[in-house]
Amino acid sequence: MSTVYDASALLAVIFSEPGAESAIELLSQAGGLVSAVNWSEIGASLVERGLEPQDIARELSAFGLDVVPFDEEQANLAAALRPVTRSIALSLGDRSCLALAKVRAARVVTANPGWAKLEGFSVIVVRG
């Protein structure tokens, strides 16, 4: 089974936050994916912390993940998830991660404990 990584799990690794160790262990397994939307979220966070835009790809390539373009099917799924996820305040980035997982029949890795409440997804929360 493939694994889709949410921006929160990868940012935990980058910034040595709680959950980083669990995320690193999961990253050592093959088949990792990340939505281009989440990739952009991570890049924006790095730019805000002073990393030059041209260095972002090098930093993020260390994860060894396949970056998956956000397409029409994922966009429709992310939109359909809005009412279902409103109670846990998921952003477009969060819903794009879930949409990719649904399309690829993959599990999701996140640092957001609220995701454990989601039905219909295999969610691994790295931070409790």
C-alpha cells in the first residue's frame, strides 16, 4: 500500500517537531507520495523561514517522495470532502492530501490528531 504524506508530517521532520521520529520511520518505507498542493505548503513554510526559493527543491528532494500533480479528479474529491471535514477545520491542503489518498487507495500520514476521526481513510497520526 502506498503512503501519502500530509505537509504537517513532513514539516515535523524538517523542524524536528514532535512526531518527527515516527514520520522518519515511515518515510524509510517505499511508495511515498505527496500532493503538489502539500509540496507547495511546505515550500511556502521554508521560504517564510528564510530559505531561498531555488533551494527548496533540493531540501525537499531528500524525502524521496513522488510529487503528484493536483488534477481534476482530486479537485472534485477535495471539494466533496469540505462538508464532511468542516467539523475538524481541514484546509484545502489537508483535503488535497486526503483526495490523493482516496484516488491512490493509499494510507495517509499526518501530524494532525484530528484526522484520526475521519471515516473511510487509513490514517496514521505521528503526533498524539
